[in-house]
Amino acid sequence: MNFTEAVLNQRKVLLFVLIALTIGGVFSFFKMGKLEDAEISVKSALVITKYPGASPHEVELRVTDVLETAIQAMDNIDDIESRSMAGYSEITVNIKKSVKSKELPQLWDVLRRKVNDITPALPQGASKPMVVDDFGDVYGIFLALSGDGYSGEELQDYARYMKRELLLVEGVKRINLFGEQETCINIELSQEKMAYLGIHPANVIQILNQQNGMVNPGSLKVGGDRIRIASDGSFHELDDLKNILISANDKNPIFLKDIAQVKEDYVRPFTRKMKYNQVPAIGLTIAMEKGGNVIELGERVQQRIDELKSNVPVGININRVFYQPERVSVAIEQFMINLIESVLIVVFVLLLAMGFRTGLLIGSGLIFTILGTFIIMLSVDITLQRVSLAAIIIAMGMLVDNAIVIADGILVDLKKGLKRDEAMSRTSKQTAMPLLGATVVAILAFLPIYLSPDSTGEFCASLFQVVGISLFLSWILALTQTPYFCDLFLRGKKYEKQEGEEAQTDPYDGKFYQKFRHFVKYSLRHKTMILAVTVLMFFSAVFVFKYVKQLFMPNLEYNQFIVEYWLPEGSDIETVESDLNDLETYLLKQEDVLNVTTSLGSTPARYTLVRPFNNSHANYGELIIDTKDYETTVRFGADLQEFLDENYSWARARVRYYSPISTESMIEAKFSGPDPKVLRELSEKAERIMKDEPIAVKVTNNWKNQVKVWNPRFSQAQSRITGINRSDVSNALACATDGLAIGVFRKADDILPIYLKTTVEKDKYVESLENTPVWGAKPQSIPLRQVVSDIEIEFENPVIKRYDRRRAIKAQCDPAPGYNAPDVFNKVQEKIEAIPLPEGYDLEWLGEHKNSADANENIAKFLPLAFLLMVIIIMMLFNNFRQPIIILTILPLAFIGVSYGLWLTGKPFGFMAVLGTLGLMGMMIKNAVVLLDQINLDISEGKDVLVAIIDSAVSRMRPVIMASFTTILGMIPLIPDELFGGMAVAIMFGLLIGSIITLIIVPVLYAVFYRVNTKEVMDL
């Protein structure tokens, strides 16, 4: 008794299981986690250290290098990138992609220990390094709290109130605010009054710190009680600060308010700011707990916001900048429509080709398979997102392959007159193992992407998982549910041999079958010509492939895009704000634009992994622009780029779209070596080559331009005479510019920094700075000019970037509109590589080229393993060498359909098309295995080899064509999709040609390999 017979003897149990599959599948669909895209763990952490007053070069040598040396000793480090700026060090630690996400917390603990251990070696004045290990958190809900007419402080209060309340919502992991203006207390000293009254700034600072210090006054014993003595020494009101007694030497006491203006203000220059449709705003970003359902979280968050609105005054608006729950809902709804369309297409094809009842029972198996897949996905925590849903659609045609083979065999056996019980189990008994082997082979075709350790592999991992789950379920259901439903529904005269019919009724005597039989015989008779034409078609496909577009990863279909706006290094952030104000005004007048969110200083948050991210830069701003739909995004984005190039030529303004894999620039040539001057020269040579290429635009480098530095050279000789030291000069200049931090002011829950400033004439700013009063040990101040030897304007690199502890600069550019990164790369590669490199300097290509090469390399790394497993399975099925060689011989021929399909449709050949091609090969192997197994079966039953070849090709024709056409037509809904369109076309056209190859070339190769005489084949 085989497996099918055993199951058919337990029909009530099988019926219960099918009912459970239906209910459980529907329940699982609503219960399982839902995301827009697969979760990708960003295996990076930041180490941030401040070293006020130091130049970029000093920061690099004294801080960055020290920390990098310690961090480099960690295990599992992929690479270390750093940027050293004036007073600021930022090190990005990237962990190897092969490290599992659950291992990251332990690695971050090791990183903290390494950093803490080396901290004492940092120079005096450097802050304690801060390790930011939540750098990769994704904040899928991004709201903008805006209020026209409200002060920044009022806006911040309401934003903090919303944050406190929303943190209590179930499923919320973390909430961050962006764009808060840092408040401070400015004490602006009057130089004239201080000089007249003989008050030294050092005395003011000392008195402020004494008054503001926290001291424990102890406790006292009263009877049997111990009572704490309160100390209310810190400032709580501005008047407390203003009324500090500075001098009481005579009858007229001098208070701080007598010699200074004391006021609450914002820190200048600001580092970050945000606006929504030109109205000041604060960003509220919400991260979800891992494994949650973002749609349900969105509903809970929105419900809580609606409840809180009654406590928020009129005029405070809560706007959605990026709302992943809504996008996920729309994306899943669209994919479910595609899925339903695919199911209906498949079922319709089956109805036409195999009859109403047969089509329905095979289609029902498809539904059971999908529902069962949902159950397993829920149990193993595979979320429903873009890739996993697409995997179901991609597997759609393959899911009915097994059922078609079984159902077709049952139909044939019934027409032959076999007993019903025998007919229900005979085909599954004969084909169970070949179908299992072929199914596993089809699954293994997607194994390399699952094993790929990089972010691309992580993004597409669910493709293998879902295809594997669904195909294996389809095999089980084909051996159980399909015979059961065939027995239930395939009854009546149409499906059984009638009395008076010939004993050996040929189920393949129809006209279509006879014409196909004739073509098979003709191909066998002229096998040399057929093989020659096939080889010719293959080489023509190789030639045509030169004209297929190349693109690693396409953009995603978002009705939103980004404008990155960079002014030259050294520009003031308020200048960036002024430029973007004008640009916002223009954009909000365009009918295609719905909303504009402005972020100054950095990207507001990592609200999705498919967008570029920029850390803090004083010369940077960006616009997040909402449009009506994706078509508008593409069209208006192209028009806007032209407008920016014409009207903002002094800036580097780029329109950026959402893409699964994004880089700083599409084409990047990285030069590394010791000397910054030589690195700049090498980069300039590469940039000139890029500029000379018409299809390359936005040429730049990641060190940007050099900036001016105002350098008063301290005089040791003057120091001895005046008693002024170097720190006195720095303190005086700090007071005259951004302010000297001297303490803190506690206001409710906030701790505000106190800055000491001196008044400077704004109309003669530089001249006033040169005469800034400098206070030393003596009671009188001395003008800056008298304590420095000279004041010079110099140039320096604003940032020094390093890669794995070596200085490195990247020459960068993007492709012009209408071109892709490979087009530009192929034009400039040889010329840039021809640049002579001095000893100790290296060139490495980054950008999309590296991402593509790494992704393909990681797949290729595991391709031999998958290939070996496939060959082993095929060898186990056939137990010989020749038939596996036949199967492997036809695999390259799949490229014919892929090449011509992409060329005709204009779809690019990229990473997803590569995956489609791998899957296509698995499908072809599966069809070939079933066909060769049928030939072996016929020969074992006593048929002549040549007759067995012809009969097997004819008998397998309907299952192969039906399986192929259901796959091909089922993928039609994916063709318009930007991400999966290329994959769909590769599979569709490849399978179309592959079906012909399976039904014609495999029989021909069999005849060739087994030296079958085909001269008399036309007489059969």
C-alpha cells in the first residue's frame, strides 16, 4: 500500500485536515506579521566623540585613530569607516553580514568595552565616546507635528506630550523627536560696564558655578527621626540668575543684570530643524517591536492619537510624512489583488485545457497550498511583505505542476479502463519520487539567495523560504488531495471507459496530439539540424543580450521622493534654510505636489530601509515630496531635476528615489593612501574623466571642497609680557562667537546650557573679532591683536574620511537621465583604472558596481552547493550519468528566452532577473526529470526505445504545457511591478522557450546520447 492509498483509506481524516487548512490559513493571514519590505538588520554602530576646538587633522590623529585601533581588535568586523571633522569624530563599525541578528547585542557590548578601555588614552578635552547601537532601527511611522503661530517651546511641549502617551501603546518600541530647537540661557556681558566696574569674567564664571552647584547639606536628628536638610541652590527662574550678586565691595552692590543681558534663547547656529509645508514642525518617529504587525500597530497608534487630539489645541496638526501601516496595507492589498488575479488566470487556463471539473479540483489544490503556506509562515515567523507575497505568485505555476501530473495520469488511466481505486493511486505510485526529486530541485534553485550573507540576500531570503514551503506542500497535496477530489468529482461517462469501446483506447489520438507526435518524429529524424538551430539560437541570444539594459536594483513604486540639497562645505545652515524656503514655495505651487517636508542638518530618521540616509552636516538639507502616484513621481522628479540644475547651479541638488539598495552615488571610485594632497590629486583626475563623459552627471568627491579657517597665531613672546595664555584666547573668542559654556540652568524637566557671550558689532564682525578683549590673570583686558603674532586665512580639509584605518577619498558621479549605472561605469572604468597610482595608494570601485558584484558573488559562492545537491538528487532518481548530463545540457538554453524576453520588453537584467533565471532552471529541470522518468517507465514496460521516446514526449506534453502556461500567465500581474517585472519576464519567456526545449530537445538529446536509430522514425 502506497502513501496515496493509505490516505484514501482515511478520507474523513483527510477531509478534516483540508477543512483545518482552510480555516487555519484564513486565520493565519490575518494574524501573521505584515510589513512593507523584509526586515533587514543594519549591522552597524556609530562611535561619536567630541573634541572641541581641534582641527579635523588633530581629531583624526588624536581621537579617531586611537579609537579605530582599539575597535579593529574586535572579531567579526567587516570594515570600519570614519569621518573626522573640526571638533567631531564619527566612526561607523560595520559587522560582517554573516553574523546573525541575535548575536549583535553581544557584539555591541564588546564594542562598548573596547571603547571604554581606550577612553583614558584620549586627549584632555575630548568627551567620553558615545556608542550608538540602535543606528539601524527603522521608524516605520513618521509624523510631523506642526503649528503655525505657535512658539518652538509650545510645539516641543506638545511633541513631548504625544511621545509620552504614544510610548504606552502596545507594540511601540521607541519614539524619537527630530527638529527640536535646543534652548539655552545666554548671558551677554557688556565689555564697557565690566571694564568700568573692574569686574573680571573669571569672577562671574566662578560665582555662577558656586551658586549653581549641588551640595549635600546632610541631615539632622530630631527625637527619634532623621530629617534630611534640603539644598535649593540651583537656579529655577531667570530672575534668580539675573539677581546674582557679582560684587559687594562698596555700598552699591552689583548684580549680574547690571553688567549683562540674561535671556532664554535658542542655541545658534542650530544643528537640525524641520518644517511641514513651510510651517515649523517637529518630527515624531515611532519604531515597532520586532515581529509585530505594522498594520495593527498603525491602527492602535491612530486610535490613541484621535483620543489625544482633545488635549491638543486647535492649530496643532499631526501630519503623516511616512506612514508604513498605510503603505503596507495598500501594498498587501495590491499584491493580494495580483495573487487573486494569478489564481484566477491559472484556474481559467486549467478549465480550458483540462475541463471544468479537473480544472476546479487542481485549482482547489492551489488554494489549499497557499492557505497551508500561510499557516507555516505564521508558525516560523515569516512576515507577509513584498518579497514573500511575490514568492507565492512566482511559485504559482509550479504549485500546480504536481497536481497536473497526477490529475492527468488519473484521467488517462480512467479512459484506459483501469479500476477506479487503481486509477486513483497508480500515477502517484509511479511518479511520487520523481515528482519529489523534481520539486526539491526546483526549490534548490533558490537556495543560493537564501544562503547569501549580504543585505540583498537578507532582503530576498523569504523568496526561498516561501517557494520551498509552498512547493513541498503542493507535492503532499498532489499525492493526497488531488486523488481524493478526482475520486469525488471525476465521475460519469465522460471520465470512464464505456462498454463497446476498444480495450486499448488511446487517450492521445486527438488532432493536436497527432500533430505534436508528428513534429517530435520529424525532430528526431532531423536531430542534427534541430540541434544546430538550437545552438544558433543560443549564440544569437548571447549577441542580443548586449542590448539588454543592465540595472542592479530598480526603484520602488512610491508616490514620494527626496531632494538632497548640498551647499559647498563651510556654508552656513541658515543659507541652506533660505534656499530651501524658496524651493518649497515653488514646489507647493505645483499641482503634482501634495506635501513638502523639509529637514535641515540631516535625514530626519531611518523611517524605511529603502531610502538614502545622511548623518549630520551643517551644509545639508532635504525635501521629502509627496505626489499623487508613482507615475507622477517619475515624471515630476525628472522635471524637477532639470529645474534644480538650471536654478540652483551653485548647489549639489539631487532627486533621489526609494530603492532596496542605495549608495551615496551610483558610481564611486575610492582612492586610499597616506597623503591627503595626493588623494585629492587622484580624485581630481578621476573627476575630470567623469566630467568628460556626457552620460555622467553630479560629479563630486566625498571630501568636498576645502574650507577657510580664520587662524589667529598665538604669540608665546606676547604671552610672557601680557600674562595671557592660549586658553584665555580661546575662551575670549568663544564668548565673541557661539558662546562659552559655563554651566546649566534647570527649568522644570529640562537642563539648559548657560552660555557666556560678549557683544560684537555685527556690521564690523571680523574687525571686532580682531579686537576682542582677552582677559588673563590681570584685571584689565587686552585686545586680541596684541596677544597674537598674526591672523591668517587658511584652507583645510573640512572632513578626513578613512576606510579600514586608511585615508580614502571617493570620486563620485551618477548616470544622466535615461542611463543606468553600468552604462557610465563601462565608459569610465578603463580610463580611471589607467590613472597611475603612486606606491602605497590603491583604487577600489564602490557604489552600485560593488553592491552588484558582491550580491552576485555571494550567490555564485553558494551556486556550486545548490548545483551539487541538484545533481545528486538527479543521479539518485536515474542512477546513471547520461540522463543527468542531458538535463544539465539543456540548462544554458534557458538563456535564449531570458535574453530575447528582456530585450523585447525593455526590462533590465538585474539582481531580481538573476533570481528569476535561477528559478527558471529549477522549473526546466523539474519538467525534464518527469519526462525522462516517463521514458524510463515506458521502456521498463517493454516498449521499444524510440517508441518510448515519442510516446513519453506526447504523454508529457499536456502536463508540461499546462504547467508552463499557468506559470507564464500567472505572472502577468507582476510585469508592471518595478522590482519584480524583470524577474517575471525572465521566467515567462524563459519558460516559454524552456517548454519547447523540454518537449523537443530532451527527446532529441536522449536519442543522441543513447545512439537510437531514428532513420525509420517517420514510419512509426
